[in-house]
Amino acid sequence: EKGGWSSFMAKEISEEPDAVANTILGRVQDGLVRLTEFEPLGDDVIANIDRIVVVACGTAAYAGMLGKYAIEAWARVPVDVELAHEFRYRNPILTDRTLVISISQSGETMDTLMAVKFASESGAKVVSVCNTHGATIPRESDAVVYTHAGPEVAVASTKAFVAQVTALYLIGLHIAGVRGTLSDELIRENVAELQAVPAKISEVLVTSQSIKQLAHWMTDTQSVLFLGRHVGYPIALEGALKLKELAYIHAEGFAAGELKHGPIALIEPGQVVFVIVPSPRDPNSLHKKVVSNIQEIRARGARVIAIAEKGDAAVLPFADEVIPIPLAGSFFEPLLAVIPLHIFGMELSAAKGLDVDQPRNLAKSVTVE
Ligand code: BG6
């Protein structure tokens, strides 16, 4: 039931803090991650894997990309993220030391299911991240880490996405613990950051109200670009997917570093560009690089909407609009930056008079290949 909300999507966006909190619940002990779900696999399997392949489709694949950044950083295992349908039909290299992680809200997506079955038959171990108890994909897997986002009704995924990222981060910290690649102290630090995310999302939900006006102003917009770097890159892709799905607008997400290698040719006066800005505290100084990207597109007439850390003074002179997000460690910023983009997709769809929950041509669970 919508319970007073204008759409299921509005309700589900409001539940994003709970989706993260409930997915963490019961999986932290003494500040460390304990995933009992991994027990059937055995610690020796986790200790011996030499590669992880994440398979998923759509929004779930973008969650997988965030998982790659975090798992590689924490557990020092190479991670590839593959669209399930591309992975399945190109004779991929799998061994008994490959861990395949599938991600699916519904647990019924046929493309993902076929990839899981193929991986199992090829001798790889399969762990699935799924939001639906007893679905087909979990039943075909060696282990399941359930996301506890609650049932998601709107076709475009929102709360399931943040829950998937949460589950992948827990998996990354769990594997890092087993393999000893991160000290207990650092694991605890990251766990605490993750546990702080729900309250910060709640804060973003309040401050993002102004996005409704932005959406109203943009009902005739034909094309929107999204730029992000590092963990901001999957968020750029997610923001663009939401606009395609919900508002039927041509939208593209780019890695900000790629701008000068092509996409900057698209920038003409009035082009709307959302930019996900890393924290000015970023240890790799990516902030500076993204700010200079903003200057480059601004000089060519782009209308810049920056999603940036609260108090980031460097973006102010160059952005037409700044959507502030609370301070968080770099892996946790995307869980905050994605919220305004979910709201924006929903508001633009509503402002155009479209069906927010049931966009044309789409189904919540696609059970054909
Ligand atoms: C698509 C939906 O068809 O399936 C996306 O429109 C979703 O929103 C994707 O991300 C994957 O679905 P699932 O259930 O496997 O996570």
C-alpha cells in the first residue's frame, strides 16, 4: 500500500534509510562484519578465491560497480562487473577459484539467472545478493546475502539499490576480515561509516525538497548528461538510467575523466549536466580534477547542477545549482549522492504527467532473455 504517498516510488525513496539500516542489522558483531551466510562456503574458499565476477542487470549492475571499487580496495581481490547477458554468452573464463556474485532485487531476472546457472555449471562458487526470499536465483546459488529493503513495487529500483550497495560493502568487509587484508581497526571504521549512512540519507531526503522545482523547470529538456568519477561514476550511470526509465529523456552518464576524450563535444549552451563532486577531503585529489571539469563545461555554456559535500566552497562559483550532501568517507558518498537523483527522476516523471511507478515498456521483473 502507498500509505498516503503519491506513488510507490515516493514511498520507497522515503524508505531508503531503512533499507540500508535493515540490511546491516544482525550482521555486525563487536564492530566487525559477520556474515553467517558465508558459512556454507567455508573460510578456505574465501581465502583462496583469486577473482570475483559480479553479474547483474540495470540498476543492480551499477550497485555492482560500487561493490567493485570497495571490494578491491578492502579485500584486494580483482573484481570484474559484467552485465549478466553479456557474461553468459561470451565463454568467460571461470575456475574453482572464481567467486561469482549475482545481484538481483527480484531474484527472477532471466538474464541474471542464466549467468548464475552457467557459472555454477562451470565450477565457480556463486553468492547472490537478493531482495526476495526464496526466489529462483537464491535457490540456484551456493550462498545468499539477502537485502532487507522490503518489497519494492515501483519498476525503477531505488531502495533496493542502496540495500544492494550496503550488502556488497558488508561482503567486502567480511572478505577483507577473512583474508586479513584490512586491520580490525579499519574494518570497524568502515562499519561505523556504513552504520552512519541511514541518518545521513534522512538528512538528504529533507534537503532535497528543492529538486521538485528543478524538475518542473526541466519538463521540456531533451537531453541530460551526468558526470562522476571513481565511485561517483556508477552514480552518474544510475542517474541517467533513472531519467531514461522514468522521464523518457535521453540521458547519458560519463566518467568525468573521459569528458575530454569525446563527450565534451556534446556541450552546447544550455545543456544540463549533473556533476557528482567528490569530497574536497578526497585523498586522491579527485575533487580538484572534477572541479576543473566543471569549469571546462561551464565555459562552454553548460548549466551545471552539482551534487557536492556540504560547505564545498570550490564548486559554488561554477555551479548553477548545488545540492549539498553530508560529509562521509569516499565509499559512502555515493549512497548519499544517489538520493537526489532518485528524487529528480521521480519528480521529472511526475511533472511530465507520466506514470512514475509503471513506466512504458518496462516490467518489474523481466523473466525472458
Ligand atoms: C530492469 C528494471 O528491468 O531490471 C531495473 O527496470 C532493474 O530497474 C533491472 O534494475 C534488474 O532487476 P533485478 O530484479 O534483477 O534487480
